[in-house]
Amino acid sequence: MAGKISTRGMSYAAMFGAMTALGAYIIIPFPLVPITLQTFVMYLAASLLGGHLGALSQIVYILLGIIGLPVFAGGKAGLGVLIGPTGGYLIGFIIGAYIIGKMMESRKHSGYVWIALSLILATVVIYTCGVVQLLVVAQLSLQKAITVGVLPFLIGDAIKIAAAILLITKIKSRIQIKKVSND
Amino acid sequence: MYNWGQYVPGNSIIHRLDPRIKILSVIVLSVFILKVGVNAGLLLSVFMMAVIFMSRLTFQRVITSLRPFIIFFILLFLLHVLFTAGTPIVRFSFCGLSITHEGLYRGLYITWQFMFLVTGASILTMTTVPSDLISGIEGILKPLRPLGVPTHDIAIMLSLALRFVPTFLGEIDRIKKAQMARGANFKKGKMIKKIKNITSLALPIVLSSFRRAEETATAMEGRGYKRGPRTCLRNLRMSSADYIALVLMVAMMTGIQLMAL
């Protein structure tokens, strides 16, 4: 990671870190599994801030959890969660954010399809990381890990991605995010 | 917010340990508990009890910190009990599942490992002030600095984010009330309507947060904030107790490793 972040960029990343944390508390009741908004905020953070800052915002979020703020899904916190069975998803957030940000930066104007593509790709990465850690830590079989760790959330993710695409295009047309990557 | 692992003021020996030592110990313990067998696991649990005792936290408080995880404990336990192949003890004819000997053992073992993880992390956060945790994390990340990881920036962002959380909570509440005054209903209505209502919240919240972040950055620049080497109000310094704790941890882990418990 290049050490070229402006004060403004740091502030933005911190803000989205805090927002992701709050996203864990906004629970939309939905049949089977309730939806929380962490990934939704992560989509926004990465696509609005770009790769570096997007990933940094997720690092900030995870560190907030590690130092004990109950900001992980279901009011959890601490290093135990990161190392525990579900920690892979959190690591996936960082990588996913980086991917989204880089894909957005690669084009001057990203249309709906390009945004959708990057969000879906990031979501796949998050699940891959999540499932790998479920396999290793909870010692589940691949089939079991996918049954409990991926399938229940897919519908919620589709809704979140759709909402995020709308919101991202709306926000991008409304504010000009100042160049944040140089001092 | 849940009252999980919040700082409990105190002046015990665990409270006074260097945060870097505490964080590293938790990391090492979490890694070890996941790979060791039952004997070493029991040893580590006894060690954890001793730490709780030394930190003068009541056991009740530590147990309370496990509460948000109960559902997960149960789920994990059941998953292993019901889906592990082996000699069956009880068979449920209606769904073809059975409780096996191996499953029961595995379920108990893994659930207990997980309880250990949570307890360790909550002791860390219950005995360390958040600002010390931040400087501790910065200290631990320091070796990554030559690799180009902006450790200092990360620490600053962390404290900014800590400050933002309550501000945004207030902001969300304010915007929610404003939308309710305009007739939005977040409690009732069909699913689609509910989702629409929630998006009507998201846009103003994101925009106002951007404004806040912008103001904060301007305020920092206005006060002459500059990236680069900085000094600290309270420098972390290792005391003799920290070295003893470090040696103890290293000795215990090598012991476990060597004896292959």
C-alpha cells in the first residue's frame, strides 16, 4: 500500500469504517435470515473511495472490532471472531473492497453492468474467504460449509447489490469526491 | 449497543500490562487453542482462569461477555453433533439424523475452543482502555512499516472512526425522524415498501456523513495536522511485569509444543 493518503482520504476511510460498523446494527427482517448492511456499506465505500481507501476503511472496521467494539455481525467483537469460524468473511471484506475500488478506478464512467460485475465479483471473493476459514477453523466439510455459510445469504445479497448499484449511481451524480489519493 | 467486553476500570496487574503484550498474548493463545489437543487445552483453560483471577474481574462479568455468542455456540454444537459420522447413540427416525459418539465429542470440543477464544478477547478489551489498545495495535503493526503499511495513519483513522460512531448514530436517528415526519413508515408495510423506505434513509445518511468527514478533515488541516512521525502523550514502555508475562507466554507455548500435548 502506497503511503500517499491525504488527511481528507483518511477521514473518508475512517468514516466508512464507522459506517460499516453501524451497518452491522441495521437489521432488515427478512424470511429465513435477516439482512445486515455491512457488505452494503462496504460496496458503497469501495466504489466511492477507490481501492486503497476502500480497503483501508474495511481494515479500520475490523480493527474497531478487534479492539472490542461489538461491531461484527450479531454484536460480536474481538480477535476471537477474526480467528474464529466466521473470520474469513471479514478478511474477504478487505480484498473485496480493493477489487471493487480498482475496477471502478479502471474506467472513467462505470455503467450499471460494470458496477454490478465488480460487486458480484467482490461478493464471490468474500464467500470464498469465508468458506475457506469455515473449512479450516470449524472443520466443516465443503458441502456443509456452503450450506450454512453461503446459500442462506444469497437472496439478501442480490437485494443489497441491486440497492447498492442504485445508490452508487445516485451519489456519484450528486457529489464530486475530491481527489483523495495525493497529498 | 450490546454491552460486550467493555472496559472495566481497575488497577490489577493485568490492567497494567503493556497493551502490546496483551494483544500478542491473545493472538498467540487463539492460534494455539485451535491446534492443540485436549490436554494442552485444559492447561490453557487453567491459565485463562488464572488470568481472570489476576485481573480481578468477577467470573459473572466474564460469563456475561459470552452471552451474545450463545446462539452461535448452540448452532455450532448442534451442527457437529448431528452431522458427524460415527457410532450412533440416539437416532431420530423422522429425519434420518442421529447423535453420534464422535459428534458429541467433537461438538463439545469445538464449542469449548470457541468459548475460549471469546473469553480471551473479552478479557483483553475489559482490561485495556481503548486508546491504549490503539497505541498497542500501532506498536504491533510497526514492523510492517518498512513494507509500506501506513501504520500511523491506520491508528489515526481508528481513533477518528471511534469518534465517528456515536456521531453517526445520532445522525441516523435524526434523519430517520425527519423521514418519518415526511410520512415514511419503517415498521409496517410490504417488504418492497420497507426496502424502499430504507433506501430513502441511505442517501441522506451517506451524503451527510461525507460532509462530516470533510469537515473533520478541514478541521484537522486547519489545526496543522500533518502526516509523518509524531510524538505520543503516553509512550508505551515495557516494565518488568511485561517481560515476565512475555517469558511466561513463550515458555508455556514452547512447553506445549515440545511435549506435544
